[in-house]
Amino acid sequence: MINFLSKAGATGVAICPDGSSSCAGGYDFSSYVQAIYKFSIELGGSLTVLMLVYAGYIYLTSQGDTSKINSAKEILTGTLLGFVLLMSAGLILRFIGLPTS
């Protein structure tokens, strides 16, 4: 497995503004990936809830119109599939050795 875990004083891959391999603030590759992952989970969770409510609204107001019912089903399926893919990103990050929390 690839190990990108590095904090101040540890070995790993660091990304610093000046191009050096050690940063005074202790920021490294894993910190950036962890921040992006947390932001994506928060945004994805919020969008999932919003889209579930929207799909439910379309379904409830369809009044038997099969095109609206199918549209609601497609939105629901796409939303749940997207959320599962977003959650699986955490497994991939753990597999390559990056922290997710």
C-alpha cells in the first residue's frame, strides 16, 4: 500500500508553497485530501437530502402521470447511486493509507 501519511517530523509526501518537502505549518498531502474528502461528504450529504425531497415532491405531485413518476424514480436512483459512490471514496482512501477523519 502507498503511505502518504505524514505530519510534522514524519516521512511522507508533503506539499508546501515553496516547493520544499517540509512545511512549517505541518500541512501535507494527506491533510489536503482529508479536507477535500470532508467537504465532499458534507456537500454530497446535503445534496442527497435535497434531491430526495425533490424526487418525493415530484412523485407526490405526479397525479398518475407516468412520465413524472419515471422522472422521480430516475432522480431517486441517481441520487442514491451518487451517494453510494461518494461513500465508497472513503474506502478507497483508507485502502491507499490516507485518513478520512
